[in-house]
Amino acid sequence: MLALYDTFNDRIISRHRKINRVVRACLEINRMMTGGAYLPMTIKLIDSHGDIVNVDDQTLEEFQHCYDRFSTY
């Protein structure tokens, strides 16, 4: 399972099964931020034991590609 992770507060914002859902959640949160506010977020993996681990480079690149594609709309 994938998680949208708040790197500033070290906590999970939301959990998703697909990368495009993580991207949409990230974009939605960015749209809600006002007044120049910014929340640093990344994608993490929740393993079968419930531990939060970093994703591999390929998944991170796919996340960035989807984010760039959807954020232009």
C-alpha cells in the first residue's frame, strides 16, 4: 500500500493502492493551501508489517511523472 507522507511532521496524510490516487491527493492538498503555505510531501510504502519504508527510485520517478502530468490542468 502506498502513502502520501508529510515529511515536515513525519506522519501519514493518506493511504492509497495506486500511484495516481496518491498524486491526486497531493494535488488536492496543494490546492487547499492558501497564502503561500507549503507542505513538503512525498510517497512512501507501507509494507505487510505496517512499517513505513521508502519507495524505490522507479516508483518515485513514476510519482513525479504523474504529478507533473496532472498538475498542468
